[in-house]
Amino acid sequence: LREGNECEYTVPVADVWPEVERAECLARGAALKWASGVFCRPENLERLSQYKKRESQRTASIHTRLKSMVQSYLEGVGWGLEQLREARAELKEVSHALKKSGLESNQNTEGVKSLERLREVSVNHRQLLAAVSNLPRLYSVRSMVLETERLVESRRLLEAHARLMDLEHWQDDILWQLHGAAGSSLSAEDQELVAKYFSGVGQLVDALGKELWAVVSSALALARQNPTPFVSAVRIVEREEALDRALLEERGGTRGNTRPLPPGRPRCWRACFFQVLEEAVSARFRSVSYLHTRGPGLAGHLSALQHGIMADLATVRHLLEHCVPPHYHLTGAYLRASHHCLHAHLAQVSSWDLESGEIFAVLNWVLHIYNSPDMMGHPELVAEMEKQELGPLISTEGLDQLQNKYVQSVRKSVSEWMHKALQVELQDWQRDQEPDTDHEGFYQTSLPTIITQMLEENARVALMIGESLRDQTIQMGLYEMENLLNRFREALVEFGKEHRRDPSNNKNKFYLHYLLASISNCIILKKSTESLQQQQSSRSAGQFSRTPPNPLAALDRAVRRACRLVMDKLLLDLQPFLPGLLTRPWLVQGDPTPKLCCVLERHLELYSRVRPPCRQRLQEEAQWLMVVEYVRALMQKRLVCRSAEERKQLAQQMIQDDQQFREILHCLEGEGSAPEVNPLALLPVLADFIRLKDPGMLTLEVSGLAAKYPDISEEHVSVLLDIRGDVSRDIRGAVLDLLEQSAPPLPAGYRPIFTDILVPPSTMAFCLPTAKCA
């Protein structure tokens, strides 16, 4: 180890291979590190000889492998040097050969120049030879052109086409001969000369094509008379198509073939055939008269289109289909052309400013007639239609626009008719006769019949197109119904104001009758509205962005207003007799009550002309009004009892009035629609309160009265105590205190009576400052 350390420091600093020096230092350092770790223990020193032997063997093995590797590298380098020497020798030989070839090429340049003249003579000779060989053809070109023209004019198309093919073949041969087999380009002058000489050929092609397309255009007419020209045209088209295909394969698809295509090739006459067929179909559409297309004539125009298309399709399937090759699929081509023409024509028609009837005709034709078995849904056409995948006649967006236009047009018409119907209704209100009655004896006018029939008819017609249009039409009708009812309610308000301004006017003689007829009309309209709403499909609820119409709410508002006007009319008729109620003359004679009963009975008889359930509602309202006005008259304190006898007489008279009212209003009990709280039951209770002999029992009586009628106030009770005329101040205070302490809340569904009755202010000149008053 000591020797190793000494060697580490004796390594020369300057060396040719610094990497070797660094590797050797690293190896020595690693060896020292390993040795210091192994021989740090005394017991390992005994195995030193073993370690030394093993490391010597490993070092010898590494030296052997290094020598072998270096030897193989040296052999490869020697072989590479040998290859480089051989390559250099070959390059010298090639360079010498190239120099020799260059010298020989320079020597032959002069000889090539002497052959240019010979080349020119050869080209001229070939051109002269071509001219001489084609002279017979060139002389006959003019005559063949004239003869072919005569054949075309006489529609001998097959013969004309054969002559035309010969002329084109001559022209092609001449151009190729002038072009030269060696591939030299043809001068512009030569091309212009040949084109000018064969100019008649191009004109013949145009003339023949014109005759062909004329025959194809009139194929439907020729098929019924003489299909021979059409068959000839198809054969010529197929010849041209085969010739185009052969020329393209021969000259356009073969590499190295420099022969150009003849002028005007490829002609693609088969594509032109179908294009002319489509134009012929379009012309057939244009042949249908447009003079009466607008207005009512649109349906006839569409019907004429239907019959024309089906007749043409029958001709194509049964006659023309046998005149063409199977791969033409002529029926499918005609279907496709007809469909495209119809699509364009209907798009034009849809852009017009159409009325609802015209839009209905278009929608019905597109959605139902076109795909029906009478037209494109014919069993013999269904398979062909599926192959073509033509799509709809009108796009979904176009159909939506048409349906929206239809709904708007119908809405305009419906709005106008509703306005006219309302004007007629307002004029009927001024008639000097009762309203008409139906078979059940109920009042009615023409308004609900007109509105109901109009809306139902529009919904029925729209359903012929589809449920979606039916739903839109019903929705529109409900909007217009709501607007009409709002205007109807305003008209009722004006009708009531006019009557109040001059109740005695003869024009208002049947004011009440027409109010009742209006209520019956609203009931009929409600049934019609519910029927229309039931017809709507459930999926249409979320289709409309606007707030849904609510005609039933408008109907309810109109009915409420009409009922209020009827009650105002009843109160107006009762008003002359109400001041005589609960007065001393009434107490003695009972005079106003029979007159009130007569007025009430006359009104109730008229209420029977109103359809249920409003008839019961009016009867109930009349009952409430009568009781409220009776109690209001009592609260006026027109009669204050002076003795027990007067209190008894007052109570008896109130009981008699109650009996008379009950006899008139017995119909409510018979119909089973009496209210939960019968207002007539209040009169006997008040009579018992006034008739009570012992004032000390008034506290208990008031407690029961407040329990039955929780809306009674202290003012009402105070007036009742004043009417008795025998209540002391102490009892009055106790009764009012009890009422104030035990004021119960109004139960659910309870209809107040006393709330509508105001107590007149006290007529006392002054008030003592008592504690309660304070």
C-alpha cells in the first residue's frame, strides 16, 4: 500500500493522453479505498494472498480482452483503407472516359447540323403525303356537311349522327397527321386552317344537339304518339357517351400518348339529357296557367299540378321507361326533377301575401295530398321515392312560417268577426223587445253562437292540417276570446252607466233582461272555452313563449260585473219603498213590505231565465241584498219603541215580513243551493232581541247574537238597544263591554252581513266625558 501511494504521486503531469492519466488516478483511488475498507481489521490480513491472486487473475483477463478488441479494430481500419484505394482507382478511370466522350461529342456536332435540312424535308414530305391521302375526303367534306344538315332538318337523327361521326373521324385523323407521329407541336396557323375548313362540323354538332334536346323535351307528347324519335335520341346519346369514354381511356388515361382529344370532347350528352329532362319538367309546370293562381284559384292550381304530375308519371313509367336503358332509372329522374321544381314553385308561392284559405290549401297539399296514395304515396312509386331520398317539399322552418302566417291571418279574421259580433250585441241591447230564448227558455243573444261556431270551425279546419296547427289556432282563439270578454265587460260597465243616467228612458226598458242574457251568454262561452281547452294536446302547453291566455278569468270578471249590475238594478227598483220600512206607518199598516215582495218576486222570476249556476247565484245575492237593506233600514232608528207593547208589535211585524220574504224565496231551499248562513234567519233573531221582556237577559242574548254573527259591532248593538228604548246605562255598558271582550274572529267561509251595514252617526248635540267615551 505504501508503494501504491508513492506511485500515485510519481505519475508524470505532462502526458499525451490526459484521459488515461485521469482514469488511472481514479482506478488507484478506488483501489486504495477498497483496500482500506477490507484490511482495516487484523483478521482480514491473513487472506491477503487470496485477494492478491484473485485480483491478478482479473487483471490478466481484462488485458486479454483489450488486446483482442484492439486487434479487431486494426483489422477493420486496414480493410477500409484498401477499399478507399480501389475507389480512387475507379474514379480515375471514369474521369478519363468522360473526357474522351466529350471530345467525341464535340467532333460530331458539325455532322448533326448537316442533318437539319434532311429533317425539314422529311416533315414536309409527311405533310404532303397526308394532304394527298386526304384529298378525296377533303373534297367531300362540303357535300357531307350539306347532306348531314338535310338529315338533321328531316329528323333522320341516326343517319345524321353516323355522317357526323365520319366527319369528326376525318377531322381527328387530319389533325393527328399534321401533328406528326414524333410528337412535334402543331402550329397555330395549321390548327386555325383545319378548324376553319371543318367549321361546318361544329355547326352540325350544335344543330344535332338542338334537335336531340327538342325531342327529349317533347318526350312525354311523343311517347303517346310516336316514340321512335325519342328512342333514336337515346341511342345517339349512348353512342356519344361510349365514344367519350373510349377517347378518355385511349388518350387521357394512357401514359406517353400525346395525341390530344378531338375538339369539343368529351360532350357529356347523357348529363345534358337529364338536364334537358329537368328543364322540360319545369316547362310543364310553367304551362299550368298562373292567371288564376292567386286567391280561390290557388287550390285549383295545385289540383292541376297534381293531375299533371301523375299523368306524366304514368307516361314515364309505362312508355318512356321502356325506351331507355335500365341504368337511366327514368322514373326516378322524373320524380327528382318534379320534386325540385315543386320545391322551388312552392317556395315562390309561400313568399306571396296569402290569405288563410290559400295557406290552408298549400299546407294541405304539401302535408297530405303530396304523400297520399293518390300521388307520391302510390304503391308503385313508394319504393322509387325511398331510393331518391328527396326530402320534404317545404323545410321545417318554411312550414313553421306558413303555419304562423295562417294563424295570424285567421287571427285577423277572427278579431274582425268578434268586433262585428260585439257591435251587433250592443245594438241588440237597445232593442225595444225582450232577448231571444233558447229551447230551454233561457235568455240568449247571437253573440255566443257566432263566437263558438267560429272558434270551433277554425279548430276543426286547422286539425285537418295537424294537431300542432290546431293547438296554435285554439291558443289564438283563446287570446281573442279573452280580449273580447274584456271589451264585453267594458261595454257592460258603459251600459250600466247609461242606465243610471236615465233609468226612465224607454230605450232601457229591457235593461235587466239583456243583463241576464249577457250572463247566460257568458255561461255558454265558458262551456265553449273549456271544450276548446280540452281539445288542446298536452304537449302544446310549453310551446308558446307568451303568457297563456286566461279567458275563464275574463269570463268570471264579466259575470261578476253583470251580476253586480243586476243587483244594482234590484236595489234601484227597491229604493222607492225602502224609506217606508220600520217606520210607525209600517208598524201600523205594514204597507211597503208587499210592494218590496212584488219587486223581488218580479226579479226572481226574471232570474229563472238565466242558466245555472248563475241563476242560483243571483237568487242568493237578491236574498242577501233584501236582508241587508232591511237591517240597514232598522239601523236608521226610524222607529224607537216606547213601551213593551210596541216592542212586541215591532217584533211581530218583523216576523211577518220574514214570512213573506221566505214565501218568495222558497225556491232556494227547493233547489238545494241555499248558503251555509241563511241571511233570512237574522230577522227572527233580531225580532227576539227586541221582544225580550227582561233587559237583564240582554247580555246573554247579545252573546248568542255575536256567536252567530261575529261581524256585528258595538255600534250595531248600541242601535238595537236604542230601538228597544228600555235599556239602562248600566246594562248598556255591561252589554258593550261583554261584546268588546268576546269579539270572536270571523270563521273561514263566513260571509259578513253587518260589515256592509253602516250605522248613521249619532245626532246628540253633545257627549258627556265618561271614562268609556274617553
